[in-house]
Amino acid sequence: MFDSYKDSIQAYCEEAGIEVPVGFGRHVTGRYAAIDEESSPPKLVATTWPNRKDAVNYLLSLDAGSRVRILDFKDRYELTFDGKASLLRDGSF
């Protein structure tokens, strides 16, 4: 199952022109992935997360105003961070 997330994430990134870092896939790949929108081209964050709580903890560790997209590769939704402790469904991808 986790390999399908890895393959799915890599395929999405290749299609969307998102850079995949060398370290991606060295660990178990979770369903939640982050895209750093401040990089040019946008870049996948090498770490993925199996649950929303871990993804939220990552977002809380970033500087205020950082432009990061969170994607749920199980349900195929982009998620929006409320700035506190929740990820809310946005549009599908």
C-alpha cells in the first residue's frame, strides 16, 4: 500500500513539474505530502506523513507565511491548514 503512495506521488510530481528530492522514498511513504511552493520549480518535501497530526506538526514548525501545499494521496484532496491544528479539505486533484 505504501509503495502505491510513493508511485502516485512521484507520478503526480513528474506530471505537474514538481521537483522530487533525491531523499524521497528512503523511508516509508505516507499518504500526506507537502509541496514547497517557494522553490522554483516547486519542490516535494522529502518526508511524507501517515496521518494528519504529523503533517500539522510539520506545518507548525515552518515560518509564518511559508507557502506549502499539503496533498492527501489516499483521498486525492488538497488540504488547507487553518493555522492552528487542523487540515481542511479543499479541492480534489
